Amino acid sequence: MTSPPPVSPTRANLRRLCAIRAMVLAGLSAGLLLLTRVDGPDSTFWPLTSTLTLFGIGTLLSCWRSYWVLPIAEAEFFAHLLFDLVIFTAVLYFSGGATNPLVSYYLVPIAIAAATLPRRLTWAITLLSLAAYTLLMQVYVPLEPLSPHTTHHQEPHTWFDLHILGMWLNFAVSAGFITYFVVRMVEAVRERDARIQRHLDEERRIEQVLSIASLAAGTAHELGTPLNSIQILADELHEQLDDHEELRPQLTSLRHAVDQCRNTLRKLVATAETGTGNEWRQVVLKPHLQQVLELWRLTRPRTEFHIELDGPSGAQVQLHVSVDQTLANLINNAVDASPERVDIAARWDASRLRLTIRDFGSGLDTAVLEQVGNAVLTTKRHGLGIGLLLSKANLERLGGTITLSNAPDGGTCAEVILPLIASNYRDGKETHTDH
């Protein structure tokens, strides 16, 4: 038996608001009936009855709305609170205005807004409540049981007016305190929850990476035997079909691909056996990038690569050994999405490398872009979905970032920013374009 989907916080808040409305409606209706029995119906009976009826209809509609499939936005919940303010202001207008002790109920929607809505909407509710309270001090229909009595030594209404002014001042201060402090506390709780969620997501991603890494070494040993068989067969085919000119490029590419796989497995096994994974090497950046891209191009001879390298040609940096495989993963994804053409641009200075890999495929959906690199996710038919996950984890471990976006004219663009540790830096700038 499947459990029902969880109720969103805004939907749950609307249902709680409907419950509060029902209790308030019951209390106001009981008070109206009590006054009618004591003093009999007066000129405000029917206006109050109509207002409370409208309040009841609005409550039923809001309760019905809370069970719709459509999501409830914060702006809609704000509109529900505005409805409460309008109805309650109308009730107070026909029942003594600011002289009615129930005027303090304005603090309830303020407190609800402070706990559920953003700061700007909460302040809007607060200011509108204060404006309504102020208006009701001057414009209202007097209610006889709440009318002021004159005293023997004072002007009529003097003490009563001071009492009303004191109530207004108390309300204004209380509303300000509620809005300021409750909003700050709610924002702090939300920030804490967001940090906890980010931490949980990061832990889950690290667990996925560690699980993959723990299986990698064993898988490398298991792949060694069939890879040796493939290499033997490739060498035999190369010897037997050496006279066939049309097959020579394909056989050469096959042998290069096998060699690359064997080198990758050797590096993986060596890293797993040392258990460090913290090996750095000093390289001259431009020739090293040229070599990495050249070797990769041999494995995909049918893809047209447009390569641009722009930076100091003599810059020597400390580069982690895992960077090459990370770049290879990204290039492999681009070639899979766009087998005909891939653009690669690298720019660097003494402190940072910016690498852009652009394919010309169909691009990615927005939902996929948000999840890429955070979970095992793939849009390829035979993909494992771990390439981007490992690439992002490795770059972040080295202080870098990776950003994926859809290009305006089609395709996907992967941008890598990696801080560099310069060991020797010489000025000079050279641009190389390879077609």
C-alpha cells in the first residue's frame, strides 16, 4: 500500500489558517447572538450577520482550495491573510472599532505571516493591520456596551480616549516586535535547515563517490584479463590486415584505444595501492594540455575538434594526476552528445585555468541541469551516470568548480575553473587553433 504524497508546508499552513478561522467565526457568532439576546437586534445586526456569513463562505472555499492539486504559492497565502484582515476590519467597523477589545486579534495574522511568509510580505501585513487599526480609531459604528461614560471631573471621553490611544500604542509596539524578532528567528531556522540539507546532500554524494572508488580498483583488476585479450587480437589483426590501406586507420585507432585503457587502469591500480590519491606533478601547462587533447583525439578520429589554447606558453604549474581523467570524462560526454564537432577553449594565467567544452547536441533539460553532478544521473542510453559525479567531486576537492549550461544556439557548455599552483611563471601569450 502506497503512502499519500507529503503535504507542502504552504498547503498545511492554509489548512491551519482555516482551523483558526473556524474558531474565530464560532466565537464572533456566539458573541453576536449573546448581544442580540441581551439588547435585542439593532442597526448593526444584519451588516454583522452578512459579514460573518461572507467570512464563513471564504473559510469553506479556502479549505476546499487546500485540497486542490495545484500548488499554493506564498503570494496566494498572503492573499488569504489579506482576506482575513478585510473581514475582521469590517466586523470591527460595525462593532465599536478600536474600542472593541477584540481589536488585538490583528496580532494573529501578523504572527502567522511572520512565521510563514518572507520578510517583505510580513511587513506588508503588519503595516496594513496598523493602518486598519488607526482607521478604526476614527471611523466606526459605536457599540452601546462599549461606549465611554463621562466622569464628574473630566471632560467627556478624555480618559477613554487615552485608554484607546494606549491600546493603539501597545498594538503598534507588539506588532513591530513580532514582525522583527519572529521573522529573524524563522529566517535563522530556515537557514539552519538549508545548511543541514546541503550537508546531507554533500554526505550522500561523498558516499556515492566512495562507493564507486571502492569498487574501482577491483574492477580494474577484473578488466585486465579481457583487455589483454583485446590487445592480442588487435595486434594480430594489425599484422594480418597490414596490406589493407582502408582498414589501417581503424586498426591504429583501435590499438590506441586499447593502450589508453591499459594506461588508465594502471594509474587506477597504482593510486588504489598507494592509498594516497594526492600525487602532484610539475608540468608546462600548454604542452601538457596539447598532449592530453591530442591523445584523446586519437580515440575519436571522426570527431572534428576545434581547440583554442590561450595563455602564457611557458607557465609551469603543479597539476594533480586526476585532472587528466576529469577532463577526459567531460570531453567524452561532449563527444557522445555531439559526435560531429566539439569546441574546446582553454585560458589560463598564473593562478587559474578556465576550460570550456562545448558540444552541439540537443542540450539538457532544466531539471537535469540542476541535478547533474549531484547524483548518479545520465541522459545517455548506455551511460552509467558517474562521469560527471566523479568529475565534480574531484574538481571541488582540488578547489575548482564545474558549471553546465545550455548554449543559446543549441548544445551544452561545460565550464571548468581550476586554481593553479604556479612553480614557474613566464610572460607570453600564444593562441593555437586546431581544426
